[in-house]
Amino acid sequence: MIPKEVKACLRELNEAGHEAYLVGGAVRDLLLKRDVHDYDIATSASPQQIEAFFKKTFRINERFQTVSVHLHTIQVEISTFKGASLVEDLQERDFTVNSLAMTASGDVMDYTNGQKDLQERILRSYYPERVFKADPLRVLRAARFISNLGFSVDEQTMRACSDALSLFSTIARERIAHEWVGVLKGAYKGDACLFLEQIQVERALPSLLLNETIYEQLHRLSSIVWETDEWAWAEYSVLVGNEHVISSFPVSNQLKKQVKQRYVFFQERQTSNWTPWMLYRAGVSVAYDVERMRHGRDWSFLSHSQLEEAYHQLPIHSKDELAITGADLLEKTAAKPGPWIKEKLERLEKAVVEGVLENKRACLLKQV
């Protein structure tokens, strides 16, 4: 059901004499009875006219004439028709299941047989060669939709996907990273990997280190939904045996750090149970992802509640809780500042976590 704010937006444009329709993934997900996360409107109104209708607007794409409009709790992206009409706009979209439009009253406009493809769970492009040449990233979008929806790809569209691989050098690396992690996080990633293997996407993306063995392992783990970016990238890093595979993509340093932590502790966990010091350094969220990675491989694992209980029993949970500081060390030893302070504090920190020393200032100073 279209939210009332989006309906009001459509009707306001209609009453001003403009065509306006809810389009794209929102219509697809409404028909599939899935949660809708993004609302896109296509209209005959120009960006200037759109901005005149609504108070809180932001021009986000000059090329595609898109305006972001804030409607209470919902953000809507409104774009001027790409082409002379709604029909042309819809026919130029990536897949027919995303080429459906809906009026404010809920009537569906379908000029590409998108509803039939939706029922048959098929990804098909109305103009395959044209749409993939215009944006070759749509190859990975196809894989992401397969991974999330369990759809298959029609033969002509698959050929266009294969042909578009030669254009991958023109795609921004951050866009590739976004789509790839979406492929990894889907419930049908095994089907997505079969599609990617058939078109030999590894030819265009050597930095992903894909090969026959990796495809097989992804198939084997396809029943586990890797819910977060950190978990998905960590799983993939373990599969390819390279913690730096994410480094070739311009993602945030925080994400890289989170992935590396999961990779490192996954390796450490293979030869050791969770010690207090190991759990302290990892934290519950990292430890939990490591255990879920083990669970997916049918290895022994600890539950979230078991990890939380063990973590709760630690004497301290961060360096800030240590009863001694670097200033205390300098005062006690009268030595010059240097790297030794950090090293000494970490040894004391470890001794407290492991229960060798009490976390009391006098006790720690005596040890110093």
C-alpha cells in the first residue's frame, strides 16, 4: 500500500496538471508484498517545477533531473521523465520488473510485460543491449536482484550482460563494491553466483579473486544470509583467503577495520577457544559474527547469549576502565615518555583481563 505522504505527493503533482507515478523498485516490492525502502516518482514536471511545489527539496542529480523531497518521515526522489513520455521512461529502465508504474489510486501501468515477468520470476530488459551499454553496472544489479529475489535471467538479457563486461573499466569502484556486497548478502546468492559464473564476470573483476573453487564455496554457503556488510565481506575474505580483498575498493576505513577484525579472529578461533583476552580484544559483535561464520560451516560454535555472558564476566571491558594511566607510569618511574608506556599499559591490561592482577591502582603500581 502506498504511504499517504507519497499519495499526497502524487496527487499534488497531478492537480497541478502534471503526470506523476510511483515507479521502479517500490512498485515491484509492493506487488511482491515486500518491504519498500525507497520511493521514486517519475513525472512530466521539470526539476524547477518540482522544487516550487515542495518546501524541503534538494537537487541530487542534474544529469537525470532528480530532486529529493522530504515528506515528513519519508524521503522521495522525484525525476522528470527520461524521454518524451512515461512509456519511453519505463522502457529505458534496467529490467521490466522495475519498469512498472503506479498511480496514486494504485492502478499499475505496464508497457513492458513487467507484471508477467514478475509472476514468472524473470529478469528481462526491454532493450538489453542499449540499457547495459548505457550502464554496465546493471550486470551486477542483475546478480543482486537474483541474490535477493531468486529470479532467473532470460537468454537475451544474459547475452547483453556478457557483452557489457568489456565496459567494466568505466564503472566507479565504489559502485561495484556496493552491488557486490548486495550480491553476497542475498538469500539466493548461490543462484547469483551461477549467473556470474556463466557470464564469466571474473574476466572483468580480477580484484575479486573469483575462480571455480570460490564459486563452489559460495554455492555451499548460499543458505546462510550474511546480514551486514561487515559479515558479508569477512565471509568473502575468508573464502578467498585474503583479508585485503576489500582494500581494492574505496569503502570506508571503518568498514575495512571491521572486516579485518572478523577475518583475524576467525583465523585465531580455528586454533583456540575464546580466552578472556581474545574476547576482550574482539568484543561481542565481532565474536558473534565469527561464531556465525563457524556455524555456517557446520563447526562447533557459541551462541550470542554464551558470548555475552562470558564478556560480562570480564573484569574490564575497555582500556578506559584500567585503574592506572600513562601519567601514573611516568610519575612512578620518573622515566621519559615513549612507546614503553603503551607497551606497559597493554601488559597490565592483559594481566587484569586474565585475572592475574586486580584492577586496583595500588596493585598495578606495585607491579610497575
